[in-house]
Amino acid sequence: MTETAHASHVPGAQPLLHVEHLTKEFPVEGGVFSRKKKRVHAVDDISFDIYPGETFGLVGESGCGKSTTGRCIMRLTHPTSGKVTFNGKNVGKMDKKELKAMRREMQFIFQDPYASLNPRMTIGEIISEPLVIHGIMPDKKQRMDTVRHLLDVVGLNPEHINRYPHEFSGGQRQRIGIARAFALKPKLIICDEPVSALDVSIQAQVLNLLDELQDEFGTAYLFIAHDLSVVQHISDRVAVMYLGNMMETADWKELYSVPCHPYTQSLLSAVPVPDPDIQHNRKRIILKGDPPSPIDPPSGCRFHTRCPIAQEICSKQRPELRDLGKGHFCACHFAAPNPIKEGSIEL
């Protein structure tokens, strides 16, 4: 995959999406005699902005709350607390009519290209469905012409408009999902691990396609992934999540060249490097223990139970995101704008 040009947002510009202190908890059914109701702390007080035309990568292990964040933003799931502002409007206070209008500007690309397409509908019906729901093109012929154009844009044969999803491969199905998301020409698309179910060779094609479509339509992306190497070539800025908390966020080049949080460093140590000499000399940072349960998360810093540089304060006080300069923020009491030496980390 070729490295793409990354456009940074204009200083002083208004964000397209503003997420402020977003929290989502899910109640857990207890036993017959349990008095205390337990909750899954899926997303815990996170804040970030996405600017028009930029790609914001949200990365973390499975279960860290990144997909829940995406669903809360679009109000597919109601947040427990916090505020989501899209295009200057409070998403949480929208009625059904306003919500429908908002979703015309904000679309979703789902993780599973098999489950996200109705097997009983042709791809022409699937891609034109948003146009029908929002009443944009009452004329069927015009809708089908638009669908053929979208199929051509995403690299599929327009003549296959009457075929069904089972007649396509995984990569082709994901392209159908992308065409459906772009049918309304939205301002923001939430991409929920759109390539994780695909082969590596197909992943590169889909990522390049998303990049080309962004150049053509000027769409902003919230790109959710569990693999830092996937978001590297498509993101303008990258945020790293762990157990519902935001650990580090920075410009993609800054994050990859100077990772400050021990968790980010451990994730990057697992990313393969094309140069065999560098790869041979790199040490893999192995974190101790397993990720804690989101039902009973650790006090203080969520990462302190696995952190190689944790001290007493880490278990008592949750670190705030500190500005390290150049738009680089890190939630760690001891992280500095320099990588931790590998010798100081227990392998």
C-alpha cells in the first residue's frame, strides 16, 4: 500500500464532531441474592474532536470500547452521560426527525461484510435504500443510475446491480457496504473495523479505496481498528484506547515516531517493520497479565496493573491527558516526550 498524503485541519476551524466526556455503562444481570448491581464500564469519560475532511483513527484491543464509542456517536446506543455535537447540534437532544436528518450526514460502515447486507435484497436495492428512506430520489431510474455510478466508483461492475450478496466475495461485499455509505454523500463516516474480516491483500485495496473516496467527496472518517498498522496510512490523527479510557492521541507521524504511553509502545512493538535489519533488532514488549474486566476496572490509571513503569500514585489517581506539545496528548503520570528505553521494560 502506498503512503497517502495526510491533510491536517486548519487551525481555528470548527470541529465537525465534538465528543465531550462520553461515558457508556451497561448493566449486568446479577444473581438472585446479589444486592449490588454491577455495570460494564465500556466507555469512561473520553473526549475528542474530528475536523471536516480528516481521518481520526481510534485504536485499541478488543473490548476496549471503541465500537461502543462509534455507536454512541451515531446514537445507535444511548450514552450514559456526556455530550456529542455534530455539525454544531447536540445529538443527544435530537428528536426522531432531527436524528433522521443527522444520519443523512453521518453514515456507518460495519465490520462484518457478510452480516451487514440483507441476503434477500439485490445490491441495487441495498445501495439505493438510503436514497429511498431519505426520499432523495423518488424516480427509480435515476436511483438505479446513481447506484451504477457508485458501483463503478468502488470498483465493481455496474452490470451486477441485480445480483445478490452471496454472489460476491468478502472484499466485494465490503465495497458494496462502502457504496451504500457514500450514497448520501455524508460529511462523516464511522468505519467500524471495516477491514478486520478481510484478507491482508484485500485490506490494502479497501483502505486505498477509502482514501480515494475521501479525496473525491471530502468526507471525514472515524476509523476504528484494533491494529495500529492498519490505521497508519489512512489516519491524520490517532487515538489509543484501553479499557474505556483514552491513553494517548497525536498526529499519526508523531505517535508512530515518538510513542509516549507504555501501552502505545507495547502495541507498536508488535507492528511488523518492512526492513528486516530493523525488525531483527527490535524487541517485542510483552505486557504482564491479562486485561482487567471492564465490570471491575482497576482504580486510578486503568493500565497500572500491567504497566512496567507504574508507581504508587498510578493506583490511586487517574491521570489526565497532558499536552506534551505538537498536539500530542498522553494520559500518564510519568510518560515523557521520549520513548521509554527497552532496557527498562520487563520482557
